Amino acid sequence: MFGINDPGIWIIYLLAFLCLGFSIWFGIKYWNYDEESSNSSKSDKI
């Protein structure tokens, strides 16, 4: 498929796409995590 017959290459491509998907998920989930936690601690101090 696509001229790549070595299964090792397919595993590397699969891992690269899994890492890409994880980084997108992690970025969306924790987009404003630090700002929200620091805002709540600032309001507690006032």
C-alpha cells in the first residue's frame, strides 16, 4: 500500500498519528486550565 511494504514503517506512521491525536486532545482539554486555576486562587486571596 502506497509503495511501503515494510511493517516497521507502518508502525512508525501509526505511532506518529496517535501522538498527533493525543496532542490535539490534550491541547483542547487543557487549553485554559492554568488560567482557571490561577483565577480561583486569586479570588480566594482577596
